Amino acid sequence: MIRHRPYGSEHPYAATPDQRTPTIPEIGQQVTLGVLAAANVTAVTCLWTEQHPDGTTTTTELPLSPHLPEATALAEHTGGDGHLATAQAQSDQQGGHPWQVNSPPIGDHVRYSYRFRSVNEHGATRQSRSHTIEPVQWSPQALGSTLSIDTDRLIDDSISWRRSVNGVDRVRFALRLEPGERVVGFGERFDRLDQRGHALDAVVFEQYKSQGAHGRTYLPMPFAHIISDHGPGWGFHVRTSRRSWYDVGASDPDRLIIEVELAGTQAAQLNVAIYRGSPAEVLNTFLTEVGRPEELPAWVFRLWASGNEWNTQDLVMARMDSHRQHDIPVGAVVIEAWSDEEGITIFRDATYAVNGDGKAHIGSDFTYHGAWPDPAAMIAELHTRGIKVILWQIPLQKMRPHPKGQARADADAMINNHHAVLEADGRPYRNRGWWFPQALMPDLSVQPTRDWWTEKRRYLLTDLDVDGFKTDGGEHAWGHDLQYADGRRGDEGNNLFPVHYARAFGDLLRSAGKAPVTFSRAGFTGTQAHGIVWAGDENSTWEAFRSSITAGLTASACGILYWGWDLAGFSGPLPDPELYLRAAAAATFMPIMQYHSEFNHHRPPLRDRTPWHIQDTSGDNRVLPVFRQFSLLREALVPYLAGQARRTIATARPLMRALFFDHPDDPAIWEHAHQYLLGDDLIVNPVTAPGQAEWTTYLPAGQWVDIWTGETIPGLAPHTRKVPITEIPVYCRADAWSRMVRRIST
């Protein structure tokens, strides 16, 4: 066996041992060629062929050497604990033994092809198929390609086009940055609020934990604000769904250098929108173009509760009973481990007749036993308690182990009825990621597949009265040349997959008379119009806490209204009581408040993030009463949050927003990047470090009232207050205090 894939797995940040690097070389570069070979292979040779302009052809034999890869970005994903860490490690260890060689430098006007020949210990040879290389070169000449951008910030001599014999596949240009300008946006970003001085890209990616450290995100956008403290601001939107890169003053402090993938044609085009005005005006114009948030019911602002190991009806009801026992109100329960994870459509242990054609079941088709003896009764009881029910989803048809029964029928229907995303050669795409590897992926870019995929879940709404879906895992499309039924290739369609996914489930909910409550972690431009977003997988650490606040502020700056996170993290060892309660306090004053815990294979110690479990395991008897205090305060804030959400939809002023939206001309706000406004009336400053007895908040212009003491404090100055575990700094605008105090004191 010998395997070479020129593009590898197309992991966006790491090369696999069987690919060439760079995949599209520039003239003058060498190419590293890698293969994976069977254990009994003793030699591998690359037959490297060059076709020169004069018509002559030469072939050189390049011997490969066994290669032990150094630590790469792939290896970074295999550290730590949690169910995905194990899956990633297993994925990276499969495929064979790596061999590698470097090519001669790529020349101009030369066409290249290559293949590999292997010899095993018995002298038998194998030869791979031939691959070609079309080198590229950067040029200031557009030759029919166009960049449309209406701004005097464009630096004329900065425009450059990457060309091959087939066309133009990238453009690079620079916009002038003035001294003192800050650059915020690019979707949900975990590493920093102001990106000036740094480089980043926009590609949907499942970064399992430590998103801030890696600078990667589930929810990128090619959009950003440029904020000045001495003049009007502006913003830009690169109108593309392809990958893009941003050097925000990292190479040259006065330049924002933008590089964008193009169609690879002879007349490629790129349009960049420029928006002028205040941050709210910039965001309003952007949302008018790409889609505005839709108002969701007020119950979404109540506490959400979840645990990945709540995998039976008895466990779910026991957790909700405990909430009632401890007087901790809960508004929604997210049930993740409800299905068999084959097709994510049927409660585990139910009996039913297989629909061999892959068509949808109806509620009367099922008889329930075992782990979920009566889901309808469970949901009805939860509804009587005022608790909504959200069921977990993933947009994959599991193929390992080999599916049987309904899962097999669904997989066959997906392939035979053209509902699957395809490889370039027409074969069904098989998930290249580490979570549900080799699974099929429904092509949600077109309505027939959206209808077929979601119709199988309709009975959950109409017969069982489920209230929404956790639309998890929209990041599985890897491959530049995947085929989507809407006509897009992977390079253009992959980033849009999570938008189609949330849209499909929102449409299903609307069609059943329900509010479109979806709960997604992945997205792209357009996600603003589709439900709720949460910040994805994170450890229970102070660092992750800080990163999550930054994620919320950057997501909101790009128009994400309904945003939350797994308070105090969902993975790894339990948070200590101080981290848990500081995080709960912060989440009380965020758009969505929820706790969640990762699947831990039912191994001790239990990792539930319920407040009573944190108290019992830590021995800190403050946890339950303090968490109860915050949850009751959250209930009191629901009308305020619902009203402010309506105002956000009307005005584009984010519900959770960084201070620059209201005070762009105040340079002091940038020294307090974790402070934010919650609606028009509250400033929140979470305590994000352990062991703090006091915490300083910068209060901008105006008069502010400490919500815990009622003290009025003038703005334009820092204010330090004591921060017992029962309080974090929150200040109300003085002219709104009389209304606010009536809410929070009831």
C-alpha cells in the first residue's frame, strides 16, 4: 500500500504526512512530497517529470526517506482529556508509515507531474497514479480580474494577483490604517478584542478547547469595524464565503493586508463593501445586507441546564427535581445523549419498523422502553414546570461501526437520492475530521435535502412537543473541491454549511408552529439570522473564562444577538468553587446563561457542572446559596433582556457589547477589554482572576449606580469596589436606575 493525497486531509492548519507542501507552490519554491506506505515497504521513489517550454521532457528519480513527523498543529489537538481528544489522537495515528522527499525548486514556464513507486521486502513493486502541479506566481497585472472597493484607504500599488495557467486563485491588497485606530470583528474571536498588530484568517474550524491560544474559531466572518477615538469610524465586509487572511498591522503597523481566495478563473472578481459611520451604523448596514436576528421568545433568557451524561429519562428528571428542590429556576434543559447517535432521530431503546426507503417516521411508529420509557410524558411534565426541552443534533450520518437497521436505510437513501455532499469524483464525501470519522454529510445547501433531513425530526415537534434543537457540529466540511448541489465547490461552500444547517432546523421549527430556537457553535456570515450561538468546547480554567468573554464581545460586534457559553467550562476537572461562582455571576449578565458538562464515559469522578455537585465535591457550602442568588436575579432580568433584544433587532446596537459602541471617542475603554454593556443600561465587569478582594471598573461618561449598594458614581474615571463572592461589579445608568431597581429587588 502507498498513499499520496496532494491536498492531504485539508485540515486548514496542519499538513498530513501523505500530502505535498505547499499544495499549490509558487515559482522558486521547493515542494515537500509525502506518502504513507505499508509497514513492509522498504523503499519509495518519486518519479519527478518536468515538461520544458522547448518541448523536452526529463524524469528524475527522487528517493524518499522514512520520516518521523515533528510535532505539528495536528499533534496539538491530541493533548488533554475529553472524548474528542481521544478521537483526535486515534485519527492521527492511522494510515501507515510516512516517507518524504523535497523536490527541486519549481521553475517558470515548466509543467510538472510526478508519481511514486514502492518496493516491499519481497521485491514487489507498486506504483501510484500520476499527479500534476500548476505553479503560481504573484503579479500586479489583473488580466481581466477585478477588485471592487470604494475607499480612499486602498493603497494602489498593494494589489497583487496570484496566477497560474488556469486563472487567478487569490488576490492581495492593503488598506491604510491611521494611528490610534482599532480593528474589531472577524466573527467570534477568543484571543483579543482589538486585532491590530496581529494576523488571523476566516475559515470555519472545530478547535477543540484553547481557541484563544490557537487563534482559531468556529464562527469566523470577513467583516470588521475600524474604530477611531478622533474621528468617524468605518467597517468593511469582504463579500466572499471563501477563505480569507488578515494581517492587521502585524507586518506593517500602518497597513491592513487582506488576502482572499478566488474562483481560479481567468476573470475572477472580488467585491469589498465599505461601511461608514458609528459602530452601530456600520453594523446596521452590514446586517441589512447579510440578515438580521429574529426575535426569540423570552424563555431563552432563563437558565439553561445540560449534562452530556444525562442519558436516561430518570437522570434528566432527577436533575430537574434537584433544581426544584434547591429552588434554582431553570428555563430549558438541553438533552444531548437521547438518541443512539446513529442518525440522531430516534430515542434510544425505542422499537419500530425500519422505513427501508429512508422516509420519515411519525410519532405512532414508536414504542418506548428502557432508557426513555415515555418521552412525551417527560416533556409534558417538564412543560408543566415551565422548562423547555432542547434536543441535540449533529449533521452527519454515522458510518462507523457499520450501520444497521434504520441508520443503514438512511445512509442508502442519502446516497441513492442524492442527498449527500460529494467528493470531486462524485463519491459521497466521508467526514475527514476526528469526530464521527467517515460519516456521510447531508447536502443542506439545497431545499430538497434540508426537507428530507429535517422531516425525519418533525415528529419530535408535533408528537412529543420538543421546543428546539442544539445544532452542534457544523464544522465537518474539509476539501476545496467538494461538490454541493447548489453548484458551489468546497472552497466556496464549506464555510456556508453551518449557516444552511441552522437555517434548516429553524425552518423546521417554524413549520411546526414553534419559535426557531437553534443552538449552534459554528457559523459564518449569515448566522446572525439563525437562532442562538454558544462559544463551543472549553476547559474549566480562568484563561478559558477570559477568552469566552472576548468571544462574546467579538461575536456581538458582528451582529450575533443571542450568545452564550458553557459557564466555567464544560471539560476537564471540575472548576473550583471560586471560578464556578465568578463565571455564574458573569453569565447572569450575558445574553444566554447555561451550564454544561462533557461526556466522560460514566467514569468517576462525576463531572456534572450542577451547582449542588460542585458544592458536594468541593465541600464549599457557599456554592448552592450563591448560585441560587444569581439564578433568581437572572429570572428578574428576563423582561429587561427581552426588551433590550427587541431594541437590538431594531437598532443593531448589540445586547452584549463592548464599550466602543457607545464611547468610541474614549481611549480609556481599551484598557478594560473584558468590560461590556448589557443592553443600554448596565455596565458589567466580570471578576476574571482568582483571589480578588477588590476589582476596578472604568466607568465612561455619565452617572452610574452600583446595583448592589445603590451608590451613585460619576463616570470618566476608574472605580474600585470590594468583590465578595456574591457580587461582581455591575453598574446601572443613573437615569434608568429607578426602573432597574424595581426589577432586581422583586
